[in-house]
Amino acid sequence: MLFRSREYEVEASDIRSGLRTLPAVGAPEDICRNLLESDIVMECETEFDRSAFAFSANGFSAELAIDRGAMRRAGKEGPIHEVELEFKGGSLEAFHAFACKIEREHGLERQPLSKLARALAL
């Protein structure tokens, strides 16, 4: 199964400053406002290095990201070792075919859970 999600990204020094700037890149303003008005409690954290490479092939564009690091929750720690292929534009059909091909050729295993879900499960 291939996953689709809408993501918004801003550079920020902390979660509150990030929530103030996310609407400028398309995040729902009401959700960001509600979060800013709430008590935010850290449940878990992730820390990882990302190497990302943008490319175009066969009528689509994508980003290949490699993440290595750790996730932590309640004194427990787990590793982060991920390869992520993110669709950026063009032919979704060609992108899916390419993703399946590199998954098969390199023996990659799909991770059905997000970093957040895995950290919360620690």
C-alpha cells in the first residue's frame, strides 16, 4: 500500500513559533489557532538527520529522503532508519510504478506507522 498525506513544513525554533507560521504555507488556520490556545505537553520526541535528494524520472518528480536517528518516550528509545520516497508532481501512476520497482529490487519493507505512532508505542 502506498500512503498519501498532506504535510506542511516550516522552520521553527519551537512548536509554538511553528504553529504561528504554518498557516502561511497552507495549514488549516483554525487548527493551528486551537493548538496555540491549548496546553501543549510533549509526549515523545524524535531526533534524526535527513539527507534528501530531489529528482525527476519517467514523467514525475520526487524526493528521496534518508532518515537516521532516534525516537524517545518515557525514558525509552527506539531507532529511526528510514528511506522515504515522496511524490512531488507529474504522473502519479509512473511514480507508483517506480516506487514498487525500487521496493522490490532492493528488498525494502514498508513501514505502516508514522514516526509519531512508533514513538508513542515505545
